[in-house]
Amino acid sequence: MVLNVPQYEGLSIQSILEKGRENEHVADYLPDERDFARLPRSFIVNVTFTLMGDPFKIWVHNRIKERNEKIAEGRNLIIELDPAVAKAFRDSVNISSKF
């Protein structure tokens, strides 16, 4: 299974490996740590995603959401809308999603 994971601070190889340790089989499919520098990041992500499935995908989605909220707050990008206008905006841009 394939999952695209951006290179954000909360989604480092180290944090992905720590999340992967929650599944006892992830380490069985990865080489020794000394070889990690030679591996494409996508290999580690996709092995972890294949073995963990949706819990890993949800974890990645939550890290992305946290990072985006932090950026929005830090750069003062959040605006206040009238509740009726906000609802109309959400209704006009909403797309079908599993999350």
C-alpha cells in the first residue's frame, strides 16, 4: 500500500519508526538501522502503512492537521466569520472524505 507523507517536523523518519514500533511486525520488514540512510523515505512509510493500515494513515493525517493549525496560528492566518457565512463557505467547498 502506498501513502504520500510530506516532510514535516512531526513526520520525521524517527517519529514514523517510533509509530511503527506499535506494530510488532514492522521491524521484521525493515533492514538494520545502519542501512536507514540508504533507504528512500517512502520505503519506510509504505512498509509501515502496509503493516499498520488505517491507524497509521489516521496518525499521519492528525500530524498534518496539527502542523497546519500551528502554522495558521503562528502566522496569524485565522479569520473570524459570521457563523452563517462560515457554514455557507464550508458547504460550498466540502468534498467527500473519509476523515
